[in-house]
Amino acid sequence: MVAAKIPKVTAKRLPIYYRYLNMLFEAGTKRVSSTELSEAVQVDSATIRRDFSYFGALGKRGYGYDVEDLLNFFKKTLNQDRLTNVALVGVGNLGHALLNYNFRQTNSVRISAAFDIDQTIVNTIQSGVPVYPMDELKKQLEEQQINVAILTVPIDHAQKVTDEMIAAGVKGVMNFTPLRISVPANVRVQNVDLANELQTLIYFLDHYSE
């Protein structure tokens, strides 16, 4: 694992590189150039070389990058070589969709516990994941040592539930609610606002179309 911090924009691109390298490896490709990577992931080759330079000499001039070596490096860098259990809090329509998806494209992340107030699904198994009542949130998060959670509850419950998760040891929250939740400095939040992203896309189509 690389100790030095890298720019956030670079960190966000690493999973994209990893996924494509995994596809190349499964296809039997032995080596790849930054130009080939650029065409596949739609990131210019200079940016790719700069991103990789933060981790030292990963390639060779005139040869490119060894796919298997690079894949193994990023596997360790992104903690893809260990399983991370994640909690899903809120099993509504979006929550059900995430349970059905359950990160099947990666072997390193899985939703292992879900929580809701709906008595028709509490204490059942949904898409292979046990659904617990909300009053067991703290107990289960602590017992299962889960420190990452996906939040898909109604907006008026978002902050209260977040506080409860943090009290149980959660250090990372993927927030699908429109509310910008307040957390301590040692807790990281990734906000995913689908409506906002769609509105942004429509704006660009309307104002920047050729």
C-alpha cells in the first residue's frame, strides 16, 4: 500500500484503471501502453502516466505496462485483495436495487447486512442479505465490525441514522440522500445525488451540444 497521499482526482480514477486491467488480464493480454489505456478508459495518456507516476516506476519506456504486475499492484493499493463488508441502511426501492446489484463486479466488496423499519422485510433474507430491524443497527455493526455503510433512508431520518452509525464505529458513508449530512472530521462521506447528476447531464446537453 502506498503511504503518500495522492490527489483525490487521481484516486477516483484508480478503480477505472483497475477494472480495465482486470478485463485485459482475463482476455490474456500481457502488456498495454498508456495510449491503449487512454483509448479504453477515455483519459488522456499524459494524465495516465502522471497518475501512475505517484506510485513510482510502474512501466518501462518502449515496453509499456505489464498487465498482470500492474493489476496486482492496484489490487493491493485499492485493497482488492481483501473482502470489505458493507451495511445498507434503508431497503426501499433504491435499497432493493443495490441489494440486487451487491457489487457483483468486484470480489472485494459486499453488502453483508441491511437495516429497515418495514416489518414485512425485517428478519428476512433479501437477495442473499439478512435484513435487521433498525433497533439492532448499533449491535450488528459492532459485532460484524462493519465500518462502511450505504445510506438510502428518507431525508428526514438521514442525520439521526448517520449519528447512530458513527456511534457504532462507521468511518465511511456513501450517502444517497439529498441531505448533506454532518459528520466528524474522521468520517468520510461520498455523496451520490442521482437527480443532480441527471440534471447536470441535461444542462450540458442543452448548453454545450455541438
